[in-house]
Amino acid sequence: MTNAEAYDRGFAHLSSHTVAPLLAVARDNLAPRLLDVGCGTGVVTAAALALGAEVTAVDADPVMLELTARRHPYATIRQATLPELPFDTGHFDAIAGNFVINHVPDTAAALAELHRVLRPGGTLALTWWKSDEMTATSVFTEAIAAAEIPYEPPPRPFTAHDTPQRFTELLTRAGFSDAAVDTVRWRHQVDLESWWTNIVQSGGARFGMIGCLPPETAARVRAHYLRLATPYAREGFPVCAYLARATR
């Protein structure tokens, strides 16, 4: 099993809950040329293709792109990293980014580039996590702390922009109009053992370190995870995300 496959069963499954509302604007406006930016393993690409869109999917990770290309041969696949996209100005009718804007190092520069490649009148839709309501992943952070493992989580440069008001202002400064942010909440129902396995095996900057721990130490973290996660086993982890919409 590759990291991309574990990611697909873990984080991609979690993020799939926001795909329908993310694509709603593009669907309503019948936008044929859609950019799936930060496509990961292709959950947005799959849904956009099903709507009849002409999809271009980009991601920084070649392993993710290989999996997406294998699954979706009718999409155009390109490796690219914000804030530099290899497309002409005004090329796309719509852009959808599912939990990618919270990972870019320079949010303002990324939004400027998305504004550039979107045609006038085109639509932008972006999601990011509400970090203090992300129980599905915070149980891992809490388990690491409970196991008394020295852990310095990676910095979150997006924190400076992660409220609806601050992000709306950033969109306006980037040249977008009609900016608005919705709140999306759901319960992420998942087998707790599978969730542990997929998140740890996905790797990544935040929780990949668990897989590098000595087996007895990792087992201690896992025991704390199960203790913390068990109250959510029946109804699922409460999760919250923001969804921003704007027009070029």
C-alpha cells in the first residue's frame, strides 16, 4: 500500500464530505473548464467529471497525481505548486480547491495566481478546516501529548487568515468580488482501527512521525488514541470546515 492509497482511505475520505457544496457554484453556472487545484487523490476531479466538466487536476505530489491519472484518464493531470500555475491568464471557468489553501506558504500570492488563471466572471470555491473543531485529527495530537512524546507540530502560516472575515478580506484584496464564507459541519463516521492505520500510514508532516516511532512508543500513542477516540465510535467525529466562494 502506498502513502497515496492510505491517504485516499483516510484524509481523502474525510474531505469528500465537502465536495458537493464545493462544486455547487460551478455546477449552477455550467462552468465547463474546471481546475481542481491541490487535487490529492482526485475526489473533486471524480465529482466534476461526473457533472460533465472538462477537468484539469494539479498537485505538488507526483504519487498523488499518478493515482489520480490512473483512476481518471479523461482528466488533464499536471504537476504544479501554488503560487505558480502553468496556465494562461483567464484559462478556467471555475476553480475548486478542497483543503489546499490552508497548506500554501503564501496565501495572498496563491489567491493572486488563482485570480490570474480564472476568466472574468469565473467562480472560485475553496475549503479549509476550522482547526478547533477538527476532532478527527485532534485526537492524534492529544494522544501524542498524552504519551509524553516530544512533538513540535509544523507551523500553520494560514492561521493568520483562517477566519471567515479575514479570508473574505483577503479575497477582496486579491481582486475577487461577491466573496462569502459558509460553515459546513458533519460527523465523520469511521472504524477507529482503520482510521488510525490510514492516518499513520499516510505519512505527511503532521502525523507521519508516529510511524517512525519505536514500536513500543507507537503502541503507547495508539492506546491513548483509542481511549480518546472511543467516545466518538458510534456517532462519529464532529468536524467543521469553512467554504469560501467568490467571483473573478
